[in-house]
Amino acid sequence: MTEHLYFAHANGFPASIYQKMLTELARDYRIATLDIVGHNPAYPVTDCWPRLVEETIQAIERQATEPVYGIGHSLGGVLMLYAAIARPELFKGLVILDAPLFGRWRACNIWLAKRLGYIDRLTPGGNTLKRRDRWASSQMAFEYFLRKPVFAHFDRDCLRDYAEHGTCSDGQGGRQLKFRPVIEHQIYRTLPHDLARMRGRLRVPAHYLVAGGGGVLSRADLKFVADGLGMQLGVAPGSHLFPLEFPLDAAAQIRRAIHAMNGVDLSGEV
């Protein structure tokens, strides 16, 4: 029987733009996703994301008939961790892709930044509402993204998927970002500061893949991930957006992590 894998996307990047990675994983797993989290009024964005966790749990219960391997990129990785702590019976294991699982001191800084109103300086959220989000066509969106430094290392298939599946009709014959900037901004502004209370509470095996080209965690944060959350650490090539820069390599890393949870050694795999 094919095992179930649930994938949770990063902030601002719908699950459908990861299809090159997910199609590769679909060779071995039954894939389930929620295309855009945070846009259902029944699950609004609130501080530390508890309603987004609820939305994720509901999506897993709705789509999977057995426990899943939860795979989460950035925002999605935090949601997978919280969901697995709240409902461990839904999970066989986790593979977290460069998510902001901050240790105590950095989390305290996040809390203070939210209280004092400078959180936009600590996250990419400050520029979110200033970005262009409408184009005449998906092709024009693709050409626009192609010129932007943040997308310079994207796999071209993933970039085209972002232009095609990361946008939707704007109701006037053009295209707009499917993941609305106002929601993306709200998610950044409510970044969790309470991860320290998760120490020792994870009850399923978990791997954390660090972006080798520059991830979101410091050494102290990674120590918390390993010692406080009990995750095995690995390194993936690329930046924080490595699942969209090297999607096939990311799929291979996820597959190896899942096999490792099951005691299968793939170190000699070509």
C-alpha cells in the first residue's frame, strides 16, 4: 500500500508551485496538500498561528486515510511541528525544510518586536505589501519574476509553475497572485514566539533539512532543534527556497530522510 505524504508550503508560495518536487515524490507516496493556507475565513491568521494549525489538521484528516509523513517548508514546517505535537496519531514522521524554529533567545526577540511594533524589520514582511501583484498574463508574470534577484536561482519549471499556478484570474482579464499579499504580511507579523514550550513534546521521528546556502536558523537555533525538539539534522544545497531551486534534489533528500526514519540505509544510493 502506498504511504501518505502531506506537504505544507512556505508563506506566499502555494503548494501547487512545488509540483516538480511533489511529482517526483508521487512515484513513492500518495501526496496530499492544501494549496493556500490562511485564506479561509474560518481559520484566520492570529498570533503564533493556532488557527492555521487547525486548518492544517483538518486538511490532513480530510485527505488522508492513514497517518502521514508531514513535510513542511518554512511556514509549513512550523505548522507540521505544531500539528504533530497536538495530534501525534496523525503522523508517522516529519521532514522539516528550513523552517523558522527559533530557540529561546531569538523567540524572545520576536515577541519583543511584535510588542514594540518593529517585527517588519526582522522578517521579509516589510516589503510584502509594496510588491507588484498583478499582470496582464501568466507569461508576463513569468518574465517579471525572471528579472527579480529573489528568483534568480529558481528551477525554471518551478518559476513557470509560480507564474501559472501561483497566480489566478483578477476578474478583469489579467492575473494576480493567488496567495494574497495582505495574508502573507499578516503571517509574517504573527510569527510564533512560543516554540520554547514545545521542548521535549514531539513524539514522532523528525528530520530538519538546513539550507546549506544560507538558512533561517543560527547555530543556537539548530541546537534547540536537535536537543530541544529531538530532530535529526541534515543539509540541503541552495538557499532558504531550495525546494524550488533544486526540486529533484529536495525530493531525494526527503525520501532519504523518510527511509532513515524506517531504518533503511540509502547512503550508497546513486
